[in-house]
Amino acid sequence: MTRPDNSVIGRLNNMEKFTLSLQSQPQQRHCITLCGVVSSGNLEVLVEKTQHPDSCEFEISTSALGFRDIWQAVLKDFAARHAAGGLKFSINDAGATPAVVSLRLDQAVEICSREVT
């Protein structure tokens, strides 16, 4: 009898997950949007409203283990460049580079700034 391939299950268990809350200027519009797709070297960002207008929240799930310091640097830069207060960003990553992370976050905030609430 052969055993089923558990490689997919093993990869699911090897995801790094963490949260981060950063100070940011309040976002004037609040929206729910999805930007990007989860695929090799890419990520998706889900944006939702939170109750904290002076900070933004990040919930990261990534297949790239051991890069928390780099994530924090990219997210701190993003929070400083954009008015993202009052927003929660749920990020599902499949090995995106820091440049792609910044691009997707920029795109998500741009979509929010154009949406009518």
C-alpha cells in the first residue's frame, strides 16, 4: 500500500504567520477590496475597515520563512508613505519580493482612495 503525497500538507504547516500594527495617518475612505493573486512570487492583499483610525493592521501569512524583519521594514515604509489608518491588510504571500509587496499594497490603497463609501 502506498501512502498519499503529504507534500502539500507539509507546505501548509510551514507557513509563517504574524500580525503587526503601525501608526499611520487616517484613511479618508474605507473600503473592502482584494488586490493580486496568490501564486509563485506573488501575493494577495485583502483590505478591510478597522476601528482604529490612527493605525493600520497587518496580518501576514507567508511561505517565505525567516523574513519577518524584512516584512516589518517594508510595512513600516508603507505605513509612513500612505494614509492607511483605520485599515486592516490581510496578506497571503507565496514568496513575493519586497518590491512586489510594496506594489500590491500601493495598488490596494489606490483602489480604496477611488472607491465611493
